[in-house]
Amino acid sequence: MTFGEWMQGISAIGFALLLCATSATAQDQPKLNLMPMPANLQTGTGDLRIDSSFSVALTGHTEPRLDRAVQRFLRQLSRQTAIPLSGKPSTKPTLTMHTDHASKEVQELGEDESYTLSISTDGAKIDAPTPLGAMHALQTFLQLVEVSPNGFAAPAVTIQDKPRFPWRGLMIDVARHFIPLDVLKRNLDGLEAVKMNVFHWHLSENQGFRAESKKFPKLHTLGSDGLYYTQDEIRDLIAYARDRGIRVVPEFDMPGHSTAWFVGHPELASAPGPYEIERKWGIFDPAMDPTNEKTYKFLDEFVAEMTKLFPDHYFHIGGDEVNGKQWDASPKIQEFKKSHALKDNEALQAYFSQRVQKIVTKHGKAVVGWDEVFIPGVPKDIVIQSWRGQESLAKAAAQGYHGILSNGYYLDLGWSTARHYAVDPASGPAANLTPDQQQLILGGESCMWAEYVNSENIDSRIWPRNAAIAERLWSPQSVTDIASMYSRLHTVSAQLEWLGLTHRTYYPQMLRRIAGHAATPEQLTALRTLADVVEPVKDYTREASAPAEPTSATPLNRLVDAIPLESDAARRFSEQVDKFVSASCRDADAAAQLRVQLITWRDNDARLRPLTQTSFLVKEVAATSQGLSALASVGLAALDHLPKGSPAPDDWKAQQLAIIEQAKTPKSQLLLMPTPAIQKLVEAVSAGGNCVAAK
């Protein structure tokens, strides 16, 4: 989907207002590093010590899945504390977990996921109607465990918790870049930790068809470069996800985004082949032939096979971004449109979607599709996944259709956590719906499209930002405090590492490769200093600014591939500047701290320069390094003006702003993130008045 269309659904004004909002209830929340924040939490007195005698007992309904969840919980607790835990039954268990009854054999949308967790100095108790709630409670307990002066402990609390939305998902695109099964599994562990319950598996695309089909083996043997998941592997991942309370919804995109289908089956396409797997990114011409009855016969047999493989009630058919060029060029298709009174390609796609929806329904599943499948007369159990925005989502709900929001949760766009956090499926146009219509909005999904990710850096493109989206979909709508979110996210990010996620550990490894093995510790530190304050260009501008047209074979080994998508260092610096300016620039200690940071950045280029002579990957970012040095010098010049007690001259301000404007221009697809904060310093000093240091 094009970025221009995609952005139509985001309200910049709404984002700014929500970003600035601070919920009164959020201000009153206790300082516990929980994410998502529970629906109701009351703190007690004291804490529960964690030692080697810690044990868990199950009461009420029991099943092997709960036993495995407890064993996983104990292993995780042991990893976090380094305390050996035997897990053997005890006459006086530390934690008693009572489950009322079983979940559905195949997990369903809307099952009861609530739980109560009570912790006192004497022990802990979990009560949950189903295993889903019990497993969520175990994850909350793990987040509560902290080191204390007297050992590891969980604070005394009483939590009554349930999700706000029943559909809380993550989509991973494994077609543009193949993602190995072990990487997917550790990300499922991450989903469990933050109480997400849907894994949307995007399995087909122009660049690859990733699921084994025994009925049509040419799909995966010719359309995947040999990189696909066998049916046994798919069953294994589905079972792995179910053990963690996660549904698996497959997506096979059609009629567009389908070139990989045509490599083995060109007869499905709207123009004759031969076809090859697409290596580039973008929207391409090939599309299925919606006028050929053989297309529907093929899809009927294919859907029959895949619906048996994937047990979930929902089956995603894609349906987005058909440019219609093959349809326009085909006399046969144009004649079909005329004879069936289909006035345009949108109507032709609606015809195709309706036919496919009937096939999916015939095989006992409900359709999920992107906005484009929302056409008059579609079955009411269809789910519209909205990439266009909240207006589209609300429009579907107003007409009685279920929907999930993805607009605002595209992780690959590189937005800040705060910007994702500000997006709410129930806000904007949805707030004007009737209560019954609002119930049709099922939740949302974050999306990880894979043009610029591989198994090495994908975790960092999902985490930790995805945890904040998980909170938006689970916690009460009033939980919006940005400072609280970032504080808790920092801790949760560290906890996620215990699951084996590599969103932080990958970073120094990639920097060492960029610097080269001969780099000195000082040079590595200089590279890290630069890397810590830059971010990749945002939205879908990276391809346009690439030094060469990127393909699926382009190595993802540059600094733009290594750095996190959000700079914590730049965000903290910006917070320091805001605090300094809001205090009328009179805090001498704050000024000294800013000066130390700015001097480090100013002098960093000289320390990094030797690496530009030995590594082509460092040489590429030399101009960005120089830009950071110049930017820091501007900040220092602003601080130097403070003791003068008068506003800075206009020509000085113009000179500094010119340097800042140069720094705003991306170089090597990198953005210097301290730039806005340093501009604030210049503007504040130039204004004089209240922002003049005391003499």
C-alpha cells in the first residue's frame, strides 16, 4: 500500500493532542514495571521472597498445557533470578493457581482471558476462568519480580485484570525476507510476555511463497528459493503458539502481491508468463485472473488444503494494492468487465473478493482481508483489517462489520514508541459509534513488513516498541502517560532479553562488524556514540534515498540496518533540554550536564575518523558524523550565550539555524535525532527574556 494513501487515516492533530495528554488515572498508578498495565491494581504491604523453595500447585481444571506453562514459568523465573528452582510439588506451595474450566480445543476469538492475582508476604494465588487467563497471570507475576535489598521478591499486590480488546496481534511478513522458525518462536515468546494473542503469518508475496502445499507443490518448490516452512513445521509452530495462548492466522495474499504463485502456476495470472520471483520492492503488475473459472477451481482446492492445516477460524486473503495494469491490457478481461457490467477495476476486484470469500466460507472459515475487501454484500463475519485508518475502521463498524486496526501500528515505518502509543482503535471516528458498533472493533495488529529486516535485526524492529502497542490493546483507555510508558518499557525491554530475544544484543555485534575486527575500543565507542543518536529515515522514504535500488539480495549490514529504530539517547537529551528551557535556562547543574553531552558529541568525529579510512561502512557515515559534531558545536554556542544575560544577536541565530537546517537533511538514510532539541536551545537563548541565566 502506498505511503500517501496509508497516511490519510492518521490525524496529526489527534496524535499531538494525545501525545501531550496525561491521564489522571495514569498519574495515580503505582510505580510497578508492568506492561501491559492491569485493569485494576491495588498495592499491599511487604513482599513475597523468591528463593529455591519456590513451588507452584495447580487446582481446579488441569491439563498438559497448564503443566507446560508452569514449567516454562519456573524456567523463566530461574533465568531472571539465577536461583535454581526444582519445581517439585510442595505441601505448602508458594503460588497456587486455580483454573475453573478448559479453553476451547481450538482457541477462539473472545474467550475469557481474565484473571486475579493476589500476592502477600505468605504466598500468592491466581484465579482464572480459563487457562488463557492463568497463563497471562504467570506473565504478570514474572514482571513483578525485582531484586530488593533482601533478595529477589514480588511486591504484595492484588490485581484484577482483563483485556480491553479480544484481538491483539502481530503480523510478521516472512515472504519478502524469509524468517527462520526459531526466530518466529522467540517472538511468540515475546507476544506471550506482553499478552498478545494473535500471530498473523504473512506467507505469500511477490518475493516468495513460504508454505508447503502437497496439493500444488510447485507453489513452494518454484516460488520460494527453497526457503519455506514444511507442513510439519507449520503444525509445530501452531502448537507452540497455542501453548502460549496465541492464535495463528495465515495470510495468502491475492489477487495482487502474488508473483511467486505464478512462477509455478502462470495459468493463474492475468497475462502469460513466464514469471520469476520478484527481487525488488514495491507494487508490481502481475495479478490473478479474476475472469478465469480455473483460478477459482485452483483456489478452492488450495484453500481446502490450507484450512485443514491452519485450525483457526479466520483465514486472511490479503486483497490489497492491485494496480490493474495486467487487467487493463487484457482484451479478454475488458470484455468480461463489459459483459458483467463491472465499471472499473475496483468492481472487478470486488467480484474476485466475493468469489474467494464464498470459497473460504465453504470450507468453514471466516475471511480476514485488508480494507479493499470491504464491499457491499460481503458476509457479516468477515473481519476488515484497516491499513487506511480509523475512519475506514469506523465506517465498516457502522455498517455492522468487525474490524481490526493496523494503521498507526506499522512497526517498519520507524515511528517512535510514543507515536504508536497514541493510536487507539476506539478513538477518533470510532468514538462517535454506538456502543454496539464499538463492540465490532475487535482490536488491532502491529505489522512488521520485511523489506529491510532479516533474522539478525528483526527482533529490534519489533521490540520493545511492540510492548507499548500491546498495552494500548490490553489496558484501559485511560492509560496514556508517556513518561510512565517509557519508564516501564525500559525495564520490560530488559526482561524480554531473558526470553532469548536479540533486540538489544544484536546491536553491538553489528557495530563490531561495521567497524572491523582491528578497531580499538576507543574507535568502537566512537561508532557507538554516533549510532546511538541516529535513526533510519521514516515511513517509506528509505527506498527513494537508497544509494542503489535495493533488492532481496541486498546485504543488511549498514549502519542504517544496525541502529535501533528509536534513539533512547536522543529522546533523553530532548527531555533534558525541555526541562532546562522550562526552568528558564537557570538550572546550572542541568546546563553542566548538557554541556558534557554536547562536548562528547562535538569531539566524537575526531575519534571516529580513523575508522573511515579502514571500513567502507564507516566511511559511508562520515558526513553524518561531521554533522553531529557541527550540531553539538551549535548547542555549545547556545549555552555559551547564557552568561551574557542578553538575547543572542539575530545574525548569530541565523548562522546557527543554517547549520541546524543542514543537519536535518538525511545522509546515508540516517537522521540526526538531537537536532530538534538543539534548535530549541538556540531559539530559547535567542529569545532572551526568561531564558537568560542568572548572573
